[in-house]
Amino acid sequence: MRIPRVFSTFLVFLGLAAAPHCITAKAGPQQRWIYCAQNLWVDKNITELEALFQRAEKAGYTHVLLTDSKFSKLGDMDARYFKNIERVKKAAADTHLEIVPALFAVGYSNDLLWHDPNLVEALPVKEAQFVVRDRTARLESDFPVQLKGGDFSDLKQWNWKDPSVSQENGTARMDATNAPMRIVQKLKLHPFRQYHLSVRVKTENFRGAPEVKVLSGNSALNYNHLGVKPSQDWKVHHVVFNSLTNSEANLYLGWCEGPERR
């Protein structure tokens, strides 16, 4: 495979009132591209690509933008994978198609981080407090969060809740209905701090996905899925979030469905 050179063309138009003059560019040959995202380790996928390339040649296509997550970890691939790569290259040459490999998967960057996930840029923590004792510096919370009514003994300590949420033996009980089931508390945060929240969840034939959401304005500060099963005994689930520039946020516990979510 080779990556073709890319040329940028600037069209400049110059004009004078008395003697207008313009520069035009002659159009080059038309290119037609197809996009293929394929697992090249699987033999049958190569067979499908060979058939696709033949169709593409008949339709007048000239280039193939080819992507496979394994392009970011070629050092871990076996001989079978590279044998299939050679099949793809031959199929492209036989059908007069130029392969352009898609590299540098920015956005969903798990492929780029395959070898070392620590290369990801971490969320910022600024001016965190460390206390040195016995020649060892340890992080200490300088702005602890006050979570009122965290034992659910008194739901009135929370800012608001949906009518479907009730208190039962130190828990917030939510019976599955079509209505939203949420209990909410406004948190005071310190900007650019990392926070950890743990919650115990028990379910019985629950249809839906219990969630913990930390929202500030129109922005969500956490995206992790709790992974709660439809029926499970008490289990601790963890949520970690960064406050970023926010000094307050709303903590939502519960579940809601469809357009009612907020």
C-alpha cells in the first residue's frame, strides 16, 4: 500500500477595471472513491473485497479508502493477516484501483491507544493539595463534597425527586413505570477536580438501565455505563468524573426513558 501525494491548488483571480484578467485552472481527471471498513484478518472478508473491487472497476472507481482497526497494531498481527493483505493488494492491482489506507483514528482513538492507553491526554486537575508526611506526598481533599442524605434515610434532604421514588429501609426505591424515576441533588464542586462516587444498586426484573448522571447546564460530566443487570443482589457501582470549569452540578440517580430524559 502507498499513500498518494496530495496537492493543494489555489486559484487566484486578478482583475483591473480597465483591463480585467483572470487565471483559470484546467480540471484534472475525475476520481471515484469507495470506502471499505473491513476486518482483514478474516479470510472470507478478503473474498468479499475481491468481488467488490471487480464491481468497482466496472463502475469506473479509481481509489479505495481502506480501514481496519488492526492498522494501528500491525506488530501484533500474524502471518495470516499479512497474507490477506497481499491478497487485497493484488485484487486492487488487478482491478486498477489505488488503495489509500486510513490511519490515525482520531475521535474513537482506542486503536491508537492499543499499545499504551496511558498516552491518552488526561482530564486536567489544577492546584491539587498534597501533604508531605515522612518524605511522602499524599493527595488530600481540600474541597470535600457534601452529599446530603446519602444514606437515603430522609429523601427530603435531596433537592427534588419524581413521585415514583420512595424511601424504604434506607434505600431509594424505584418501581418500574413509564414515568421518569429520578432523585436529584445539587452539588457544590471545585473546578478542575476529579471526583469519585459509589452507589449500591439492587434490582429485580427491572427493565431499563439504572443510571448515575452528573450534569452541569447542558453538559454531562460523566458517560460511563453502570452495567446493572435486570436482577442482581446489592452491588457497588462506581462513577468518576472531572468538574472541568464547573463549580456546581446536578447529581441524578435513577432512570428515565425516551424524550423524557434530561
